[in-house]
Amino acid sequence: MPQLAREMIRGLLICLLSLLLWAPLSAQEKAPQRIEEILIVGNQRVPDESIWFRISFKAGDLLDSAGVTRDLHTLWETGLFEDAGIAIEEGKEGGVILKYVLRELPLVTEVDYRGYRKMTKSSITDKVEEERLTIPEDSPLDYRKINAIRALIKKLMNERGLRFGTVDYKLENLDKGSARVVFNLNEGSKVRIYDIEFDGNQLFTDGKLRRTMRKTKEHWMFSWLTSNDIYKEESFEKDVERLKKRYWRQGYKDVVIGEPVLEVTDHTTERQKAKNLKRAAKNKPIREKKKLKLTIPVFEGEPYTLARMEVEDNTVLPSIFYERSFPIQQGEIYDLHRINEWITELEETHNNAGYVHYSIRQEVNIEDGNQVAVRFMVNENDQTYIHRIKFSGNTTTRDKVLRREILLREGDVFRVNFFRNSLLRINQLGFFDVTRDEPDLKFLPDENKINITIKGQESGVNELNFGLGFSEFRGTSGFLSFSTLNFLGKGEKLKIQAQIGSITDTFDVTFTEPWLFDKPRGLTTRVFNTRSEFSASGFNVESTGFQLGLSFRPTVFSTYSISYLFSEDRFPTVINPDFKAVDDLLTSSITQSFVYNTTDHPFFPKKGRKMSISLELASWQAGGDNFFYKIRGSATQYLPAIKNTFIGLNLEAALFDTLQGQRPARHQLFYIGGEESVRGYERQSLGPASVVNGQVFAERGDKLVQANAEYIIPVSDQFRFVMFFDAGMVFGVDQEWFDTDLFRSTGIEMRFSLPVFQAPLRLIYAWKLDEDENGLNEKGGEPSFSIGTTF
């Protein structure tokens, strides 16, 4: 039964009960009866104390109908009872016994959805959770929430073209006092748009107006890619704005696009109708072909030009600013779209200056010859100041860590652009997600002040791995690693890695303090001792050293860093005769880098760009006996695509060269191939190759090029489906840029976000599109598993 009907029936019953009580009481109005005893009947879970608290009578009081009615309403509004009534019995001493007869709502122990075929259960439950309509387990039945879920499911059906679908619910009684809520879906057949017509248009033809709409289209063979042949009210409203803008550009400021007339016709064949009878008898869904025709009424009005423009009551910006920035000159078409954009820019300019209540109203007067004289009345109000800034949801992260990323302080003018950039900076930390909940902004009454509560959720930032394993790259090994982006909730980064194996031994500790002495400067320290066997390249290397670095923030989203590296390298074994064994090679280098980053997350970005360039220099002035310079640059951009999908593009290039005629150190040259660069190919296998005694060795190079493109489909917050294309190559010391073609690959990837890992978990299937003549790489596809990112 619908909620409104149920409430109306309950209200009528209470009114009738009150009248019935009033009738005997009114007859004895001159001598009201006294209540001898009050009893509560029917409650099982709700304690008597909770009910007594809501009862206005006590033993010895005089009975009156108004108090009875008031008690019934109070008990009913608790949402704990399905029915609440009164029983009056004669007492032993000439008074009455007042009984409150209650029937509790059942506890909902389970919610189930049945009958869906074209929809999925996850699409329903995800939307229910998003709208915060989830029914908790063992909670009293809430008819308002149930009907809200029904309306939500019906809306989802309409968005999928199931306009004739219905949603009902029923209660299945389980144990005493508990029930299962079952939503039964009868989806029906999809209704698609086959015809769109306009009524009243003279300036533009139906075809031009149909092409203007982007989200509401007639059905064609590729409609399944976009579902634009399904009528959705929200999508149609967006298309209405596009239609208006097209008219506004021609000066038709009074254009009105009315509500469409929906006409559904049944084109199901007689043969299919006969089959549907048999399918219905077997309780199977019927198949119909129904077509939807939209007839959109249009009132165009008349075109107008601008006669003159005036502005009043402005004090923050001078009138000449308004006049010079106004997008239309006298005598030009009165384009309402350009004017609205101009007003939006004015609002943003003032909001960024703290005038968050700024508004501008236009008064239009029509003069002879369809000319418009417009006057803009400005209402700036006062600047808004920040009273309090609070955080919600940070159970691990200290307030101080989040507060220092805020570009505003309490007492400052509330600048909207500074606040947006502050939220982006917090999200870039990677351990406190502020994208799921909107911040709470509360203006203090009668004051130009605001309280801000930034809501977020802690992300998994601590990663501990240990065990024994085997991989082609590292061989048999035992490993232990711990890393965190938020050490002890202070925002510090710590990474400890220890590994002992047949191919690689590693001990590496890195610690970063991003805010040294509570200032926006960072300190990074690192010590390491590694041994690696690069059998594919024909050499082994052992390195021991340390690194110290400082970082600064010249602007909001840029970082400049400088670091010093000292390492002692040994090459006890060199299989490739092109290189000689080295007992002791000292490297002392200084690296400078600059990074500009506006991406919204370090591991799971959806928008923004990142550009970086670095220069490492090792010369005799820095000490050591290994002289070189290394330049590396990259650019990454994320762009929106269809619906909530997006595209990621990445380009990298690097150059290495020695100084004073030295031969380059083998381990410092570039390599490419693998999940971090060109997926599908073996690690460090792309580049020139040499053959020694019939054995092929992959050479490294002093020049690198890498390009990546990804089409990313977010399925949920924890899972993304990715289609990619990679290309890359390293060019040897004796080669020029692009002496050989780039190696290419394409494929698909499933990317998971798990609480125990900082970086995404990846399942990759890549197709190698190229092969080399040395046999290191052959065309074909193969799966792989990885943790991390490609760019």
C-alpha cells in the first residue's frame, strides 16, 4: 500500500477513535471520569520506559479526548509502531482503566530485489547506497524509505527506456517480529525514440534542431553505444538549454521550449503477440516493440539587437570595467547566451574576492525596432570571512596535516578559488579522499562569517608485504617491505624494503618530511645497498650510497626540488665484452627537478595535468669519477570522454650523455619494456641488441621515447576497466633519435583499488604489435600481473 494512503487511513482511524472516545466522554462532560490504571499492551522490543515517556496521563488524572489523541499521534510519529490504539474499560472503583494497545513494526532483516533482467542488482543497490536509502539490518520497517526506494528504481527504469515498468514490494514474515522486504520489478519492454518533431519553429528546420540536441536522439544502428535514443528528463533538460542557446545567438531572447508530448505506439507483430501469451503463461518476460515519438513545442518570439547597456550600484569594480567587458556592442545581436556567460564570469570574479553573495539582476526595456535597452543592477553585499575550519572523517590523519594544505586561514576572506584549490591539494596527498562528500558550508546568521567542515574518508596508506616468491625478473627471493604515505598520521612518507634472492638483494630506506619545521618545504633522506643481476643485458651491479633532497613550493601546484646523490658502484661480472668490469666507481651528482601537478589523485586521477622536467649533473666539481648529465621530461593529461569515462595521455623523453669523453656506465643508461612503460614486452628488452657467442643481449640506450594512451571506464570506486595503447623505444649510444621504429602494444587492463595497497592492483592482457629480428620479442598476447602505474 502506498505510504500516503497508509498514512491517510491511519489518520482517519485515529480521528474516528477520538470521536468514539469523545462520544461517551462528552455525555459525562460535567463529571469526567478518573483514570484508575494505565496499561501498555503489545510492545515486545520497545521498552515500557520509552512509551511511558510519551504518555501524558498518569493514574489519578481525569480522562479527556484531546490528550488521548495527542498521545496516539506522539506514539505513531516515533516510527516504531504500525498501529497505535486506545481501549477503555470500567474500573473497580468507578473510574476507568486506560489501555494503550500497540503493534510494533517488524524488524527488517533482509532486502531483496527480484524480477530484474535488463537491469542489474548492483546498479540498483549502488544507487540506493548513493542516495543514502539503505535499510540497515534489524531496523524497524520504514515505509517512507521503502517508497523512496520504489521511486528511485522507477526512475532508473525510465532512464533505461523501461517506461512501462512497475515496482511493487511485499513483506515476507520470517521469525516472530522480523520480515524480509522484497521489491518485485516488472521491467516490461524498452521504449526507444524513433521520431522527434518540433512544432512552431520557423527560424530553424526540424533537422537543424535535432542535430543541436546531443543527449536526445532518434534510434539508429549504433544507438546502443550511447543510449541517446532513450528519453531521459535530465538529458532532455540539457538539450533544451542547447536549443535555447542556438536561438539566443540569433537574438531570440524570448524563445520557449515547451514540455515534449510523448506518444507511444505499439509495433509488435501479431506473431510476437501470440508468443507473448505463451511466455506470460510460463511467467517469462514478454517482448514488445514500442516506439516513442516526441513532439516538442517551440515559441520563437522576435529577434532583438542591443540599444544600450547601463550598470548601477557597483562599488567593487568600476563601471568602465563592466562596460568594456560586456560581450555585445551597440547595434549587435542581443545574444543572451554570451550575456549569461559574462554574468557567470562576474560572479566568479567576485566570489574569488570574497563576495560570495554577489548577484546581478538585469532589467530589459524594449524600444522601437526590436532594440533592447538593458540595465544591470548589482548587489555585491559584504565580503564573507572564515569563522571556523573543521575536518570530519580523519580518524588517523591529524588535523594539522590537513589544515596546512588549506590556502585559507580562520579570519581570512573566503575566496572560492582558494578553497577549491585547497580541496585539490588535500586530495593529492593520496590518503584523505574529499571527493565523495561535499563540504559543509554554514553561514552564521546576521554575520558575514562562515563555518566550514571538510568531510573526507581515510584511504589505505599503509602497505606491508612479506614472503617467499619467484619471478622471472627477481628470481627466487625472500622479501619484506613496508611503506606508508601517512606515517603515524603526520603526513610523512616512509618506505623500508629488504629483499634477499638469487638475482636481487636490496636494502633501501627512504623517509620524507613534506613540511620541514612546519613550512612548505620538504626533506628526503635515503640510504640503500643493492645487488642486481641483469642477465638479459649481460652485467651485474652492486651499489651502496645515500641521497639527501630538499623541496620547495614556488606556487600552489608546483614543486622545485634539489637533491644530492652519492653512490659507490661495482661491476664484478660483465658478460658482454663491450663493457669492462669495474671494482669501484664513485658517483656524486646533483639533481634539480620541477613538477607542475593539478591531477586530483596520485594513483587514481580523473582530471588534471602533470608536467615535469629534471636535470642530473655529475661533474668533477661535485667529486667522484663518473661524469655525466641526464635530462628527463614528461607530460600527462587527463581529458573527459563519454559519460563518466575519461582519457589519459602521457609522453616522456630522456637523454643521457657523458662528460670529458668517458664511456657511459652501463647501469645508468635507460631501458624500457614492461608494465611501467610498454606493456606486454619483457622488462628492459626494447632497444638495440648485441650477440656474443650466439647469445643475444638487450642493450640499454642513452635516448628514450615513451608514449601511452588509456581509455578509462570507472566501474566503481574500487574498480576500473582500461583499454590502452603504448609505444616506446630506447636508442643506443651510437644511434640517432628514431633510427629504429618504436615498439607498440595494445590491450586491456583491470585495475583494482584495495585497502591493503597504496597503488592499484593490475591484471593486464597486452598484445605485442611488433617484433625484433633478434628474437627477443615476438608478436602475440600474454597476461601479466602488476602493482603500480604506467604513468
